[in-house]
Amino acid sequence: MACALTALVILLAGRKLSPTLALFTPLALVFVAILLMRPLLCVCLAIGLGIMLEFSFGLVTSQAHFYDTFYKRLTPLDALVLLAAASVALDMLRDRRPLKFPKELRFVSMVLVLGMICGLAVGKGGGSGLKSLVLAENLIFYLLLLPLTIANLKVDRAQLRLVLGGAFALAVVKALLGLLEVAAHKGVSIERSANLTYYEPTANWVIMLALLGIVAAVLARFRPPLWMLLGTPLLIASLLLSYRRSFWIATVLGLMLVVLLALSPVGRRLLVPTALFVAVGIWLLGSIHFQSSSPLVKRAESLSPNSLTASVEDRYRIDERANVLAQLEKKPITGLGILVPWEATAQPLPIEHEDAREYVHFAALWWWMKLGILGLLAYPLLLLAMARMSWRIWRSSAEGLFRAFGLASLCGIAGLVVAETTATFTGAELRFTVVLAAQIGLLALVASQLDGEQEPAEEPGESAAGPLPGGGPALTPAAG
């Protein structure tokens, strides 16, 4: 019976797929069935592959096929995200668990849904088909779907600690692979004389968060395992050799905030002055002329206001922003809608990019353009909801690992706001959106542990934070 069923599956698959792929179809179906029965594994696989596999990676170029579209704009990563949501939903049905909707996400979710409906309606008036419009909103939809999916996982605190420790390990491995790519001269060329680690935002975001987390743990007098400390130089080197100016600034700002919040309650009153101080410092740094041929120095010099007007790409961003603002002045409430391109009516463009007229290098403008005034409201509300959960975890959790994650997320959000004034990642870039949505869900999951879940009493002498992956000591407050 099983052999006959397998043969039938191969035969049916052969009508749509190549003979080689058809032979693997029964195995793929078994794998899908296993993932549907293991929701935590399914979620971790989707997010882990989204972090590890790059669009462009010199050491293993074949991994880019993971992002090949198989239907409209959908890729295998999209399929894994939907499979993860289905796995958690089935697990909830089996256990008859009610849906948990984090309170911090309720209002922003309502605004986001209304904005998506507005974007569809306006986009429909632009001539696009309803199916294409719905599929074009998949990334924005993930910002609703994934947080709810992860917030409803059935996990205990030990599993949460394992997930967070594994995420840090993944960031270290990612940094190491990026440095190996640079050492092998396989990375993307920068400043015509060097190779970079990662240009895409996802890897830099994950590595930046890991760096902020380990600094938060050390400054707040928690005891991170030795392997985490040893991985820190790799994180720093990878970020430095990414040559991403926006993430350099975001990391500096994030570290400044971590130092202030981790060392003293007085730091809370210094957040705004410190942010202004960092901005002025970056401005002055970019204004200094260095006599050096180093690509790092050249990249730092490009932060200068004079360099922004001289660079063709930076000039393009300025003219792009002027054109989008001119379009939005005509439709400030509804925006342009989904799949509706903007036009260069205010400023001529120095260069043209393929498929660039549906994108703008400023996140707030992108959300306004796509979803109208509701999108302009939903974007800061989403980040504010993240910040609220992060702050609550940092201030209220009794476990060092969770508190470090909360503080790193809180300070990382400040850096993200700065970085997305020069590019749009949230809702516009597949991998980054999936990872950020997963982070929101993980924050909600950790925050739910603060709302009354009690664990069995621990054995005398056992740390409240428990062990971490790799056999290192627990991340707990150090003795005074």
C-alpha cells in the first residue's frame, strides 16, 4: 500500500516537476508532515534558514536559489513561514489552546490591517489585479502573522533560553562565515579595493543585536558563558567589514544607549542628549579629511555632508525622496497604493534602477506611500510596541539572559530607526522582515513569561537562569 501511494505521488508530481524533483516529492511530503507536528522546530528552521542563506554569498553561491520565486513573488522562505504558522495553529487545535494576542500588538495590528485594506483599494484603482495586490502585501502580512505565531508557541523557560542562546550562536557563526568570505576574496567588492562581509541588512541586524546583547550582559554584571565572550571579536569585525554606514551608526547609537541604561538609572534622563551627541559626532567625523587609501577610512569619509552630494547613489536617494514627497503631497491620506510606482516629477534622477519606482530609501515614506496615512502611523506604532515589550523585559525579568535580550532589542530599535532613514528594510525586504517579525514574536513570548507563569522549584544551588548551550555557566547577575 505504501509503495503504491509513493508511486502515485511521484507520478502526479512528474506532471508538474522534472523527473528528478518528482522522485524527491514523497520525501518532501514526509518532511513537511514532521514539521507540522513539531511547531518549534518548524519556526526555528524557517527563521534560521532566513538568517543563514544569503541572496549573494561568494563561498556558496547556490544558496541564492532558496529565494527563487515559484509563484508570483513567493519563494521557499515564504512557504516555510506559512508552514510554521500552520504548524502552530494545528498544535493549538490539538491542545485546544486559546489564541494569545499580546496586548502591546493589538492596536498596531488593527491599524496595520486597515492600512493594508487601504493599500489594496488604492492599488486596485491603479490597474493591478486583486491576486497580484494580495500577494504583494505578503511581507507586511508577516508582521502580523509571525508575531502571533511565535507568541502562541508552547514552550517553557528552558526552551526559551535554548532558543536565545542558539540565536547568539547563529550570529557568531554568521559573522565567522562573513569573515571567511572576505579572507577568500569572494565577497562583494567595495571601494574598488576590498571585499565586504554582508551588504544585506539581515545579517548585519542579527550580528548587531548579538553584540548589543553581550555588551548589555557584561555591563549589567551578568555572567555570560565564555564562548559568548570569545565570539564577540568576530561580531565586531564582521560589522566593521560590512562597510554599511547605516549599521555603523546604528551600532554606535545602540552601544551608547546600552551603556547608559545598563550602568545607571540616571541614564534614562540622558537618552535624548546622548542621541544628539552621537549625531553631532558622526557629522563631525564625516567632515574630517583623512589622508589614507584604506577602504574603511574612505567609507567613513563618505559620511561627510559634502560627500553625500558628490556621490551619484547618495544624490539619487535625495532626488528620489523629493519625487516621492511631491507625489504624496497630492495624495497624503491614501498614499499611492500597492504596486503603484512613483514618478520623477519634482527632480530628474541622475541614474535609473530596475524596479526602483515602488521603493524609496526612507522607511516612513515607504509605509506612507504604500498604505497611506495609516501606514505612516503603523510603522512607528510597530516599533513602539517592540520597545514597550523590550523595556518591560529589561526592567521586570529576573533572568539575565532575558534581560540582556530585552535591552539589546530596545537599543537596537533606536539604531534601526536611524538606519531606516537611508534605506527601507521593514516590510520591504523579505529576509529582514521575517527576522524582525520573529523577534517581535519572541519578545511577546518572553514577556508572557512575566505575566504569571510559574516554574517548579529549583534544586538548591541551581541558577535561576539555568544552563546555556555549549556548557557554559548561566547568564545570571554577578555577586556584588
